[in-house]
Amino acid sequence: MGNQACFFTYYALSCRLQQEAELKRLEEETTRRLEETIRKNVEERLISEEVKSEIERRIEIGRKILFDDVEAQLKREKEAALLEAIHKEML
């Protein structure tokens, strides 16, 4: 019976170690998945905010370019009208 007792003790210990190893593996896998999910959520929010900021920045740049172009065109037309008026007075 001594050998049987040792075998059952060894078997019980082996089963317990396997269960602990499996639990540790499951815990690590759960932690990894949770961290990955959190990371993805944070990245999506950052990207979303970054995209919004980038769109707003580009819109502002576009507006400035447009207003500068309109201002330059008005200045050219004003100068052309002034030159035309001076030319007409000379004739």
C-alpha cells in the first residue's frame, strides 16, 4: 500500500500542478486580451480625435488660402480698374 499511497499523492499533486498551470495560462491570456482591447479602444479614440483635429486644421488652412486668393484677386482687379481709369483720363 505504500507504493499506492505514493502514487495517489503524486497523481493528486500532478493534477493540482496541471490545474494551477492551466489557471495561470488562462489568467495570462485573459490579461493579454483585456490589455489588447483597452489598447485598441484608446487607439481608436486617439485616431478619431487626431482625424477630427487634422480635418479642422486642413479646413482652416483651406479657408486661409481661399481668403488670401480672393484678397489678391480683388487687389489685382482694383489695380486694373485704376489703371483703366487713368488710361481713359489720358485719352
